[in-house]
Amino acid sequence: EKRKQDEEKKRKQEEEKKRLAEEEKRKQDEEKKRKQEEEKKRLAEEEARRRQEETRRRQEEDLRRIEEDKRHQKDTAEQRMNARRESDLKRLQSMAGDGTSGDAEKTSGRSESADYLRQIASNIKRATIFSPLNEVTGNPIVEYLIELFPDGSVKNVTMVHSSGVATFDQAVRRAIDRAAPFPANPATGKVPPSINVTHRPKDNN
């Protein structure tokens, strides 16, 4: 009887030992799985952050490239404008005559009559709408090169010199369009290809 009791006790001890071993293995497996899942989650979060950072970097690079393109386009446009202005001035200097009106308007190619130039200047002055004269210091001058079609309509207008008063410059620019089409010079019966016009804000008074 005692032997049976000892065997039963030994059997239970072995079962308990086996149970504890299995329990320990289960805990180890669960811990291993938990760590694997945590590592997987960490890697996924790192990958998400990396992708976000890469997207942000690409967006910043795109914005920088766009800004550079805008600056380049602006610089190119300014260079073209300056080159054209310089070309126009050189052409006028080489081709313009000495004929001027009271406001020093000149045409390219030949001298136009003083009466004709005064008429052009008067037409533009009448069409100029600019009232805040009290905001203007002195009597600054704006100069435009007006290129004309044979029928007197405006082909192109280039500002040669700003008065420093943007609102006045714009008012004169609009007046040029309002005053068009320009008449032919009675002395020649033709519209000159271009005219340089200067205008001062207080000359309207």
C-alpha cells in the first residue's frame, strides 16, 4: 500500500512538474509573441514616420523648385524688358531728330512738327485722370515710348522713365489707350511709327 502511495505521489509530482514546464513555456511563447508584435508595431511606426518625412521633404523641394522657377522667370522677364528698353533708347538716340514740344515729346525716324507733338501731348493730358496732386512732391516726370500702327492705334507702350508716383504712371498709361487712335501728322500725312511722350502731373493745371 505504501508503495502505491509513493508511486501516486511521484506521478502527481511529475504531472505538476510537467504542468509548470508547459505553463512556463506558454508564458515564454506569449512574451516572445508580445515582443514580436511590439517590434512589428515599432517598425511600422518608424516606416510611417520615414514616409511622412520623405513626403514633407519632397513637398519642400517642390516648393523650393517652384519658387526658384518663379524667380528665374521674373529675372528673365526683367532682363528682356531691360534689354528691350535699352534697345528702344539706342534706336531713338540713333534715329530721333531734334523736334520737341513744350514737354519734349520726340518721334523716332525724323523730327515731327512741334504743333503735331503738342497735339499728341494735349490729347494724352486731356485723357489723364489723376486727382491726388497734394500727395505728389514736386512735379516729377514720366516718360513712355509709344509704338503705333499706321492707323494710329497703339501697338506697344514701354515705360522709359517712372515719375516715382505709381498711381500717376498708371494714370498716364491708361490715358494713352484712351487717347488712341492718334492722328496722322498733317505735315506728312502719316502716323509716325513711334513717339516718346513725357508728362508731369501738375502740367494738367
